[in-house]
Amino acid sequence: MSSRYTELTTQLRALKLPTIAESFSDIALKAVRTGLSHEAFLHELVRLECEAREQRRRARLLQESGLPREKTFRTLQLGAFPPLVRQQIERLRNGTFVQHAVNVVVVGKPGAGKSHLLASLGHELVQQGYGVLWRSTAQLMQRLLAAKRDLRLPQELAKLDRYACLILDDIGYVQHDQDEMEILFTLLSERYERKTVMISTNLVFSEWTRIFKSPMTTMAAIDRVVHHCVIVDMMAVESYRAKEATITNQQTASIWPDTEAAISPNSHEASPVTSENGVQ
């Protein structure tokens, strides 16, 4: 191996061009065989470097995002959603709403697939090069409350500001105390008309007083969220967990069809099954 090759490789790595350092020798041989011009040779090297950098950047964005890896459009059952919701999802997948700081609120019953949908959109945004952060609302509020106690809240909000899209999962499950309400309102106000927030919730807007307590604060929070917003209404979507439970029960009944008949009437007494929000 020539000293010029070694020196060039070292220089390219010093210039933070690792892909060119690894591939210039092979591309040079290809250029000789195919008669590439100097310009075409250089173009091919730069193209490979740019592609590799973009791949590394997307991998880093995905690592930082905290997105559930398994919740993507490949595993989302879009056929379970109403036609209007599918149309909204298709428009959102191009990611242009992030450029205009438009928010997305997905409202639906527990188990309807709200979190899966937002995570899938988050993965699409990462692949398009956007910075995304996925957090449960309750966990993020605890992090910001700790920062407030340590007099670091502005610094924490600045860190969140780096992300073009912040996904707040299950906004209805915050602890509903005054401090969390104030922190959540501050966060929404900070991002208003500047950065996108995507929210999943099982509470319709008229029930957001359970989060913000004060009707005036509730109205102000909703106003900031929906001013530039796509609202995805999934209240009519049946819980996929309930569907799976029904299918499992049917399969069990088909395997042991005589089991129920063998059970005495008194044995049917059981504690009521409740949904995620505690409703029987």
C-alpha cells in the first residue's frame, strides 16, 4: 500500500469524510474501467459521503427520539380506522405540517390505537430528517417539575425546543395537581406557533378541565393547541385489546366447548372487568 494512499486516507478522516476515505480507491478503479470524468468521479464520492451522513443522522435521531421501535406503519392496522381518519393520516405522513408548526391531537377511547398512530407518524418524521421526541406526558411532567425545583426549567425547555416535533402520549393521565398543570401549560405556550406538538388523549376537549382545573386556563390551553391543528377523531374506533380478548374467548370456547356447561351457576360470579379509564 503506497504512502500516498495512507496519507490521503488519514487526511480524509481528519476532514471527517470517512465514507470517502473507505471508498475512494474502489471508485477510482471503477472510474478507470468505465471512463468516468474527474467531475463524475468526484460527484460519486461526494454522493456516497452525503448518503452515509444522512443515514447516520437518521439513526441518531431515532436513538434520541425514544419512539417505540415496534410501533410503525408496518404494524399499524390502518384498515380498522374510518375512511376520514385514513385520509387524515395519509396527508400527515408527508410531514409538511411540521414545517408550519401545526399540532396534531388524536382523541379516542383506550385501546383505539392512538399511541401507535402517533409513534408511526414519529417514525415517518425521523426518516424525513425531523427531530422528534416521544414521551409519556406524566413522565415528562415529572422531569420538568424536577427541573423547576432545581431552578433549571428554562434550560430543560430549551432542550425540548431542539425537537421539531414533541409527542405527548396520554395527556389525560397527568396527576392533575396545580404544579403539573402549570408546567404543562407553560410547555404548550412555549411551543405555540413555533414547534409542533402531537398529543394523544382519551379526553374530549370539554373534559380537559380535569387536566387544567381552571376553566380559564383550560380555554387558554385548548386555544393554543387547536389554533393550528389537525384533530383526528377516533372515538368511534373499537379497542383493539377488546377485539383481541373477544377473539381469544371465542377460540377458547371452540377448543373447550363443554367447559361452560360443566361449571355450576354460582361459579359465574366474578369481579367486574373495567376498562383503562375505570368505567365498567
